[in-house]
Amino acid sequence: MQEIIQSFFKERSLVNHQIASYDDCIPAGDNMLSRMEKIIRNIRVGIDGEVEKG
């Protein structure tokens, strides 16, 4: 298991993961919305059916 973990972090460092996560929260390029904001704005909350009153 240790060998798997070591080989993973040789290609992908923990710092790179943290920077990528941070970048998802910042608007990039010509678009004024960050990747995270786009995801949140596309979420729709609604009611699947009527609730019976009893």
C-alpha cells in the first residue's frame, strides 16, 4: 500500500491538489463566474410531488 501512495504523490502533489481546488473558486478567463459558482447556480431544488395533509 505504501508503494501505491508514494507513486501517486510522485505524479500529483498534495499542494497541486489544493491549488486546483482553490482555482475552482476563482473566476477565470473572460467568464465572470468561477467553476464552483457555475455548479451552484445550476442546482435546482424543487418538490417531486404533493405532500398529503392528514
